Amino acid sequence: MILAQADAAAVSALAPYLAGPGAAVIVLLVVLGGLYHLTVRYLLPLAQRGLDGHLAKIDAMIEAQANESKAITTTLQSIDKRLALLESR
């Protein structure tokens, strides 16, 4: 828009800078900024939800293992008491 209003000499003087390495750097920065926003807005929350679900499953497994361990301990103590009664006879 601004270039269309400028005179031809100014446009031809700026053309190498707009089409050269400086423009490539600007495009690179815009692309990296877009990737950053994509990562922060979508990928990190997605990874966080997946990680939270995984940790919830691990917590459930730990709780189930603790309950199973208590049940096994109680059963083994009961068996030990019965064996002690049989040995004392």
C-alpha cells in the first residue's frame, strides 16, 4: 500500500531489501512466531491433558496395588494364625 504511493525511484531502491536476505529473516521470524503460538495454544495443553490422564491412571494403579497388598497381608496373617493353632495341637 505504502509502496504503491511511493515514487518509482524509491521502490526500485527498496526492492533488493524487500526481496533479499532481510525479507527472508522477517519471514523466518513470522513463521517461528506462528509455530510458537501454535505450540503454546494447542500442543502444550494437549500434552498436559495426556500427561494428567496418564498420571491419574498411575495413581489408580498404585491405590489398587496398595489395597491388594493389604488384602494379601491380612490373608497371610490369617493363614499364619491357623497354622500356629494346628502346630500347637
